[in-house]
Amino acid sequence: MNVRHSRLARLVALTVVVSMPLLGMAGVASAKSKAGPNYCKNHPNSKRAICTGSSSTAGGASGGGTSTNIAVTVDPNPLIETGSSEIHAVIQVETLANFAGDVIDINSSQLVSSCETVNYETVANGLPPTVSPDQISVVLDDDGNATVVLDGVNCAPGTDIIEADLEQAPYYTAITTLTANPPVTTTPGVTGYPNPEVETGDTSGGVNGASGNSDVYAVFYVEDNPVYAEMDVEIGSSQLEARCGLGWRWEPGNGGTPVSVIGTPGHPAGPNTGPEPETTLDDDGNAVFVFKGVSCAAGDSTVIADVLAGTHDTFTTTYTITAPEPTI
């Protein structure tokens, strides 16, 4: 009887020992599967695909449905064209972190057909930005993310499909639909998109090149009464500019002149000390400014837009940057 009890005790002990690692693995898997929901909970205003349920497809499949492997979003969406029927937006691609260092191709044949010119911009290799007509290939960072700016001029209003393709196996594809509305009078104010934004880029090299360096891409829409059409408007944010140690750049729409400062290690770019970025309001009282920053610190920044006419209307908004992190 003692021998049988001893064998039984050893069997029970062995079962417990084997089960403990399995339970640990189950806990890790469960935590990983909750990465997306936790991100959305911590960023309630995020418009990333994982939080909005945006339609996308993966692996070249057809039809809708949210992909857990890859997603692409455009912000703002829908947007209102400004100036010469211009489109300015931020495109964010999200994949699993195990695709870090792979290349993503972003393109839209429909948008190319709808616009006189289409350009994509990235600061993954620093400032000035790299401009790529019609399509762009960028490297996913260590969190599986990549972001670029989209600029279109003389675009027909309507809907256009934007595609993001993983250029290495398993060759996943995600799509989203951008809706561009014709110019129209809107409510006065200044708004930044996407807000909050997760910075992208945390590798300076690799087989496929750099993914960037805590880069920020944002689009700010300034809207005022159309009585101020063709009047000058400027924008600035000493806080946002000071956050981006290796440089920042404002690109006004509607023919405005870009303003930028490039920093170096040990000599940060700092805030703007010269004239503010400036452009003219279109016939509906609207204007757009694109901001790009390199090596930016996370946090909140106040952005100020001033209309240089009439009662000199001033608008402010708070723009939030968060550090690179997995979003799917």
C-alpha cells in the first residue's frame, strides 16, 4: 500500500510540474491577444483601425472585415478639400510586431486617376522629407507600424481605395476607402489629425533600411468665416516644435512656403524663432498645414492658428503624441 501511494504521489507531482509551464504560456498568449483592446482603452480618441473597426482585408482576400494581421487608416476621413482641390492626410499602417523591419508599399491607383498629382512623404531618413510620387515603400518599425503623409492636388471629390501591401511573405494586404468632399464652409476652429498619434520609427538601419526615429506626422485644418477668404493665416506651436530634437517642418497648403529647422545630436532644433508658417484661406475660409517632426518627445502640445485679418481670430487645440508602441 505504501508503494502504491508513493507512486501516485509522484504522478500527481509530475502532473502539476508539467501543467505549470503550460499555464504560464496560456497567460502570455492571453496577454498578447489583449494588446489591441488595451491600446484602444488607453487611447479612447484614437482612430486607428483596431479601435474603429475600419474595413480592411488581409492576405489578398476580398471583402470586408477587420484584419488582426494588418490594417491601414487615413486621417482625417472623410476630409474636405481645400485650396486648389487639395487633399492632405496622414496614412497609418499597423501590423504585428513580428513583421518589424519588413517593407510596406502604400498606393492608390484610384487616387492617382482622381488627382493631377499625388505624393507621399516620409521622414524615416530624416529631414528634408523624402517625396515619392504615386506610391511609397517604407519600413515597419519594431512595433510593426509605419506612417506617411499623403498630398494630392486638383483632386476630384469622391471615394478612393488606398492599399497597403506587405512586400515579404506572407504578403498581407489591407485596404481602406478615403472620402474626399468638395470645398465647403465649415465651423471655425483648428483641428489636428490624427490625435492622439503614436510615433513611428525606432530603428536607424537594417536589411531594408531605417524605419525612422520617433517621427510625428500631423495635419492641421484651420477653418474660419468665409468673409476672410483669401486672407492670410498662420500657425505655430513652440511646444510641438521643441519636442522634436532632430528637426521639424511645417508645410502650408494652398501655395504657402514651408518652414523648417533641422537639429543635430547635442544641438536640438528648438522652437521656431522666425516667421510663422503662413498661407491664405480658400474661398470657404479654410486652410491646411502639415507638420512633420523627427526624434519627438511624447506629450501634449498647444497649437495656435491666427487669422491675420478682420478681428484677428485666434484658434487653439491640444495635440497629443504618444511613444512608439504596438497597436495591434
